[in-house]
Amino acid sequence: MTAPAPGPTTTTFRQAYREALRDALRRDELAFLMGEDVGMYGGCFGVSTGLLEEFGPERVRDTPLSEAGFVGAGIGAALNGMHPIVEVMTVNFSLLALDQIMNNAASMLHMSGGQFNVPLVIRMTTGAGRQLAAQHSHSLEGWFGHIPGIRVLAPGTLEDARGMLWTALQDPDPVLIFENGRLYGTEGELAPDAGPVEIDHAAVRRAGTDLTLITYGGSLPRALEAAELLLADGISAEVVDLRTLRPLDTTTILASVSRTHRAVVVDEAWRTGSLSAEVSARIMEGAFYELDAPVARVCGAEVPIPYAQHLEQAALPQPEDIALAARELVQDHG
Amino acid sequence: MNSDIGEDKVPLLQLLTPEGARVTGRGNSAYRKRIAGLKPEQLRGMYRDMVLTRRFDDEATSLQRQGELGLYAPSRGQEAAQVGNAYALAPQDFVFPSYREHGVLQVRGVDPVDRLEFYRGTDHGGWNPLEYNAQVYTVVIGSQALHAAGYAMGVQRDGLVGTGDPAKDTAVVTYFGDGATSQGDVNEGLVFAAVNQAPVVFFCQNNQWAISEPTTRQTRTPLYKRGEGFGIPSLRVDGNDVLACYAATQEALERARSGGGPTFIEAFTYRMGAHTTSDDPTRYRTTEQEEIWRKRDPIDRLRILLENEGAIDGDFEAELRAEADALGERLRERTRKLEPATKTQMFETVYATEHSIVSEDRAWFEAYEAGEPTDATYATSAPAGAASQTAVAQQGGTR
């Protein structure tokens, strides 16, 4: 007689990310974590709490306050065969390291004639909603999705928060993981044996027939909430979680839109010149004759993210906004 | 951790001991001369501004705890560095603060309530920088060092350096911490100021902590030596000694205004409070260390000096306490009355002039808020020509 498999446990995104780091540091002696306040402090958002005590200062390294410094050093360590996991406190700070990320990490393989790949993982917090104002709160993952040479991931579920890091570490090229800060404290159920997940495909998180909500990361829970609101109106919404922002899984997107014939792209990043524009263009290119309505978008207001709480919330896509856009799409183009 | 950056091994300009006694030994005579002329009312003024800065700090911290401010960055422990520095400024000098320079802004005369507008989120600006020659708070770590270098290069182009006219010659001061010295912006600011001999004073408050990281995570050499490496005259002062901070800044400002170029001052001090109200220092430092620095409190030592020299008495102390209480009351009352910004305010400061994308967003938002029909596809369902006409109409405020 075998013992029943343990049931799922309640956990948070923060704990799932931490478990992923712990797992990586245990399994791969070449892996190490570095960044500002990641050691003694356990990370500014508490993701690496306890890891310094468990793995020591060689593998959990507090660095000087220089984003260009620790990202650049991460590239150097990766070139030397290490598997660095670099934490950038927020995506806004990553701009200080953009030269290292784009002109160096993303270009190194190309510029060395294929000799030097860069097995580097860069994690950073993205997104608004925590009253951290316009220099700590933006959603710039779409910008990084523009850059050839890197892979861009955006976990929106606990399984992905737990599972994407290890797979990213196996990638011979630089991988950026965007952790939405609003989700860190979000609780949910996670199987005790949750482990690495694939990072090539989008996922249908909810099946539906009337339209597709396409989103990722911090907007995924809001899109799922919107789908519930829509159900009350008799509208059946499918929800596609992009998961990997570069390369986009166009096949999954087009397959869903071909079933529902309507699409709303939801992204808290700005609309103009954005990832949402890219998704919309791909639907137009690949499923134009399947569409019963123009692709709609619900995005963050095109302003620097406000600090005042009520303004910040007003600037972000809320479930009601998403449901409204979806309703209009169905009603106007029934 | 072994390190040569600590206080015991590095020369330190100190004119007032932690016990409140003037330093009379040899070696500091040039700086002692600079404070010899400070009259009792000037010393009382410094003391008053330090006390009021701390009261502002305590009140703001409490207001944040009560949910009246989103965040606050306390300056407790750094009052002497900031007030001493700011007392040496001439009215025409321009300062570029970080987010912690409440003492500098106190001396510059910026209304304390205006300063809290920033932290409450009612107004990012809070005050007019040109009225006080004080830039608004800079949140990005170290960026202001470059802004200061550029502003100082502008001062040079304006011919406001080395004229010999004390009402005209102008200097710039920028403030940053030990953590910021690792950022490229600060190092690049030092390069630009040095090669241009720009009239800027780099005032580094080494408060020992960059959130959870001690200064040993940023440097293996005393920070003032960084300045020397750029060819900039540099020194370390006791940052809890208001007289030393005043004297060193005065010397640096004279150098800058006369055309002698930049100076780097490392004010060796301690962040007695948290990094911000989001931080919990008990996670990374000991109460023993905090206790050592509590005994070096910058306000206590000036008070002892003033008492011993008969510059203040019980009446003065009582009046100052009453003034601080009144400040606290005014801060609490007026801060709570600061009206939240209207929801459309976020659209007003994106561009200096009308902008089509913002206008579109705003029109959608206003319709949504009013419960009117919105068009999720942003007029794309209308013919292209009609869409552009819609955009024009939206700019006129109609829909």
C-alpha cells in the first residue's frame, strides 16, 4: 500500500520564486545569485530571504550599487562557464544596464563569430500598483522583447514562478525573467512536486468561445477575473497567457483567435510601439480572415506611472476595463 | 570585514567633539578661522534648523505610519551634515538634493508642507526650484551628480565664476550617499566637473548604509579618496559636526566660485533611521552600532556647546520646543488637508504642450469615468479619415 501523494500546498509567488532559486543553487554548483540587497536583506522584495544563510556569501552575493556593474560582471562570469543569476531590483533600474544587456549580452554570440554564448539569467521586478512612483514601476518587458539574442519570460502563475528559472538556466543564451511585483504576495495552490516547466509556449488558462483575452504576467489574474465578469453577461472568454514574450508563440495565439474570432490584448505597459501592438499585428497577419471584429487593446495609460494610489490604479488596466472592452467588442460586432 | 575605510584610520576634519567641545589642537587652524566669526545668533540658527529638521522627520515618519504619506525617507542623524553645509551657501548657489536632504531644504526655506506634497503624492513638484535655488527631490540614485555638473558648466558659460563679486559668483552643490558612489552617474559627474573645472561641490554623506549594504560593499578606500582620483581636492569631515561641515563647505564653495573647480567632501555620518519607511534596519544592523552613533548625535553636541558658551538658556530651549510643537501641529493639520490630485492630473504633466496620444487616452478615460460609451478600439472601427478628425475633436475637449 502506498501513501497518498501529498496534496497541493498554499504558497505565494514570492515563495515560489525563492524555491526556484533554492532548487537551482542546490542542483547546479555553477549557479550563483548576485545583486543589490539580495544577501543579508533577502532581496528588496524578500524573494531571496534565507538563501545567504543556506548557501553562503560566495553564492548569494551583495554587490555594489551599480546595475551596469553587476550585469556586466554576470556576463563575464557566464563567459567563464558560470551560471549567474543576476537580480535587478526593478525594471526601471535595468536601464542603467541596458548597454550591458543589449550591446553586450545579446550581441556577444554574434560579435564573437559564434564563439561566446552567454548563459546568463537576469531576474527583475516589473509592473506598477505598489505606490513606488514613476521611476520604479514601469513595465518595460516589451522593450526587451524587441531585442534579438535574448529570451524574455513573464511568469503569471505559481507553476511558472516556480518552474521557469531552472529551464532558463539551461538555455545557452541570456534569459530575462520579469517578475510582476504585484503578484509577490499573491497566494495560491502549488503541487509539492512542482518543478521545471517548458518556456517555449503560450498557454490557454481558460477555455472560451466568444473572444480571446491575450495577456501575461501581472495582468493574467485580472484577465481571468474579467472572464468571470463576462460570464455573468453570457460572454464566454478564452484567456491566453503568453508566458514567453520573446519568442512569441504565435501558433497558440492564432489558434485561439481562429476559434473565438475576436481578440482583446491586455497589457499594463503603454500601448504605443508595444508588445500589445506586436501581438495585434501578428493576429492581423496570421488570422485576418478569422476576425469578426478589429483587435482591441486594454493597456496602461500613456503617462509616467503616478505615485498617488488612486491615480496609479486609474492608470492600470482593471478587470472592469477589460470586461468593458470585451463587451463592446462582442456587442458592436456580434 | 577587514577594511581601511573606517573612522580610526582616516584623517577627519572635526571642530566639535561628540562631547560638545571645540577642537583646539593644531592642524585645523585654517578651518577654525572659518568658524571663529560665527556669531551666537548664527549658531543658534543652525541649532534651530537642526531641531526643526528632526521634528519634521519625526512628524513625517508618523504621518506615513498613519497612512497619510505613501513613503518617507528619514534624515535622522544627518542634520549636522545638511544644515552645516547649507549654512555656507550663498543665495545664488543652486543645490541638487537626493530624496533625503530635508535639512538643506529647511535652511533654503522650502515650506515643510510643500516638501510633504511629494511624499503624499498630491504634487510631484512641491515647490518652485527657481524660487529657492533648490531642485526638487531626485529619486534615482546619483543622477543628480551629473545634473549638477551640467548646471555648473552653464554657470561657467554665464560668466558667473571668478568675477570677484560675492553677489554674483555662483556655485552648485549636489548631495548623494555612499551607495551612489558606485553608480556610473556619480563617477561621470566627477569626470565632467573635473575636466571642466566646473564650480560644483560633491557633498557625499557617507551614512554607512545603502539600504542593507554597509559601505564596505561599495569601497575599499575611504570615499573622499575617490575624489582625489579624479583630480578633485577632497577631504573627509565629521558629518555629525555642524561646524566642520560648515567650514569645509565654505572652503569648497569659495574655491568653486573663484574658478578653482570642484571639491569632493565626504561627510562621515550615520543614518539613524530607516532607509525609507519601507525598510526595517533591524534586519541588517545591530543595536550596539546604533547605540555608538546615538552617543554622537549631531544635535546633542551642538546643544552642549551652546549651553557651555552661554549662547542658549532654558528660555530659548522652551521657545524652540514650542516652535517645534507648532511645526508638528501645522504639518499634521495641513498635510491631512492636502487634497488628492484629480484623476486626470496624470495626463497633464506628460508633455509640456498638447499631445495627440495623451489627449486620446484622456478622452477615453473621461468617458469611462463618466460612464459614457467608450470605444475600446480607439476609433479604428471608423474610417481612417474619421479617426483623425476624432482625434482633433478630442484635443478640443469635445467628444
